Amino acid sequence: MKMRLAVLAIVLLPLAANAQGVPARVPAPGGITVQGTGSVRVPVKVVQLTAQVRGIVDEANALAALRAAGVEDPVIGPNGSRVGSGTQVLVRGTIRGVTHAKLDGIGAAATAYVASHPGIAIDNVSFSARLDDCVPSEQTARAAALADARRKADAIAALTGVSVDGVATVTENGGCPGTADSGYGGQGQFDLGTLMTTIVVSEYVTFAISPGTPSTRRRTL
């Protein structure tokens, strides 16, 4: 009889110890998948100019006019460009220390050049932000996006009675503009009114979860 009681005590001892401690938490199937978004406003200091020019274009004369207007590193099509009136040629250049006055001055210079060179027309003028130092801003936006995703996951976990254990997978969209093949670096759109651009990062995050504690489970839907 004493032997049977001793065996029973050995079997029940681990069960009693486990009941008094914190229950083991095992990973729950699936997870919580959310999207987090972060953005950073960045002042534009360098702008890339592109335009299409139609007419008989003399490269040396046009390059001199672009430099005089404040456009750096101007390029007009291939070297020695002089094309007929039915052909378009691409014009590119860099504008540093961008201000509204500088952009207005370049526009006025283009208008004056067309007026003084009959048969030449300038089409599809566009400005894009050149972001040579975008990475720190991208990292700030990325951190904000991940924090936004974690906030949403914690809110969902509180309502569904589970605990967030950590990140399982992450997929990212957005960030710094890709490097252009023209060699001018990453380029992106910007607001001409404010001379600002916005770096936006979206993170699609799946968080691993575990069953919640009894107090957490009582708050489930």
C-alpha cells in the first residue's frame, strides 16, 4: 500500500507544480497580418529638368543658353545634335539650390529662346526631385511604418485574446525612388508649390502569435 501511494505522489507532483506556475505558451497557428505606413516630408534642393525640343537645334548654342539660365550639366540628345524640324530631341540638365525664383527664371529664359529662334518649340517640360541623400529619410519612414504595423497588431491581439510574439514575415513597398538610368540618381515627384517631396514606406507584416493568458482571453469577442 505504501509503494502504491509513493508512485501516485511521484505522478501528481509535476502536475501540481505546473498548476502553480505560469502555463506554457505554445505558438498559435496563423498570425496577425497588417499594413503599416510611414512617411517623411523632405525639402527638394536639387531638381532634374527634362524637355522635348522640336526644330533645328544647334547643340553649342542651346547648351550655352541652358547654362546661362542656371541649368548645370546640360545635355541635348547625342553629341553634335542638329536635327530637322520634324524630329524631337531630349534636353536634360540639373538645377541646384532650387527656389521658385530660379525655376521662374529658367521658364522665362526658355520662352525668350523660342521667341528668338523661329521654328523651335519646347514640349513636355518636367521637373523631378533629385534625391541624392534619401536613405536617412527612407529609414525614418520605415521605422514609422513598422511601429504603425505593431500598433495595429497589438490592438487586434487585445480584442482577440492572443499575444504578439514577434515578426514572422515582412514585405515592403515604397521608399526612395529608384536610380535612373540617366545617371542623375534617384528621381521622384515633388510639390512645385512647397518644393517638398514625400517619402512613403508601406510594410505588410505578419506577426507570430500565441494563445493569451486567462485574463487576456476574457476580453475576447
